[in-house]
Amino acid sequence: MNERDRSVLLHIAGEAVMIEQLIDGFSIDSFLADERTKRAVAMSLINIGELVKLLSFELRTANPRIPWKDIAGLRDVTAHGYKTLRMDDIWDTAKNEMPVLKKEVEEMLHSV
């Protein structure tokens, strides 16, 4: 793994930790009622999507179990379609998919 990929993965892991901290103690109902937390989580997802686009083709193809294209696509939807964005989808991503991504990224970082 090159240094740029390592740096990007560290930032992705950091954003995943931030999302965990932001939603800690929230239920879906309390999340949906908290505009500040919804916006903060959405921003972290945008950041992750931007970071994914910086990863090398080699790293992404060597780790096909991670849905890189979907992660980048969520960034585009979140950034450009906020009024139509379904916040329950953001909750599901934050609650269920971010822990998996964080684990995968941490495993990549420790395997080197």
C-alpha cells in the first residue's frame, strides 16, 4: 500500500469514528428529530465519499468486497440531493454500514 492510500484510509477510519460518536445513544427516531446530527452525519458521509475517490485503482481492485463505487455514489447523492435525500437511509448507512467499512479499513491498515 502506498503512503497516499494509507493516509486516505486513516482519514476514512477517522470519519467512521466520528459518525459512531455522532450517533451514539441515538435511536432512529431521535436521529430523525435532530437536524444538527443529521447534517453532521451527512457531511461525514460526503467526506468519506470524497476520500474514496482519492484511493488508487490498485487498492480498490485489491479489495473488491468493499462497495467503493456505492460509497462514492452516496457522496454524490448526499451532496447534490439533500432536499430529496432520505434521512432514514443515512441512518441505516451510519448505523449498519459504517461499522463494517471501519472494520475493513482498519484491517487493511493493519495488514501492511
